[in-house]
Amino acid sequence: MVDDLDKKILQHLMSDTSISYADLGKLLFVSGGTIHVRIKKLREQGIIIAEKIEVDYAKLGYDLTVFLGIFLEKSSLYSNVILELKKIPEIVGAHYTTGNYSIFTKLICKDTNHLRDVLVQKIQPIVGIQRTETFLSLEESINRPLAIDTEK
């Protein structure tokens, strides 16, 4: 059972994973120990599945964010194609979707030459992929965690 305090803890952690249990407790008017116990419970329930940092890839030389729609020859090939896509480090996200594409992925590449190499040498040769459609991101305007409803 997730209560209002759990939701408030999650909301704060999704905005700032580096906040200490003591500081979070002060914000929510409970002890750091209570925060520790609640976070442990949320992990055990599988609600908290990871703690991550956000990186500015451009500062590391990766200037291109790309979305790639993948058309499959047959939907029954999805599992095999996903296994192959998982081997490609430039793919940072993939979704099985409805609509035009069977799979919609997000890639991070250094530049257009790097993207071309990934497409031609790694993605397009995968058995089961019929064709792909590429979208270059010009700017990420929104990147935020979901605002969890903490109203009772």
C-alpha cells in the first residue's frame, strides 16, 4: 500500500536523487529513519527500480538525439529484434508501440556519420526489420518526472 508520504518521497527523489534522507525528512516533517524505512519498502515492492543520474551527452561529444521508428516484417519477430537491439549501445530506449511503427527507439550518437554507421551496420541488417524512419531531435523542450498525485 502506497500512502501520501510515500508519494511525496517519490516526488522529491524523482526531482533530486542526491537529497539525503535527513534533508528529505526535514522537508516532509518526519525523521530520516522514517525516510530510510519507507524507501526500503518502496524498493522491495518494486516501485523504486533504479536511481539514475542525468548526463549532458553533448558535453561528452554526443551531439545527436535521434528517434527511430522501426517497421517489422511480422509482429511475431518482435522478441528476436529486441534482443538484437539491446546489443546496440547507442539505443538508450525502445518501446513496443501501436500505430505506424512496431518499435520506437531513442538513440544517442556523436554526429550524423555515427548515426549512419549505426543504422547501416547495426540496425538495418537485423533479421525481421523491414525498414526504419529516422527523426532528428533539434531540442529537448521538456524532460521531467511524472507529477505523482499526492491528493487524498
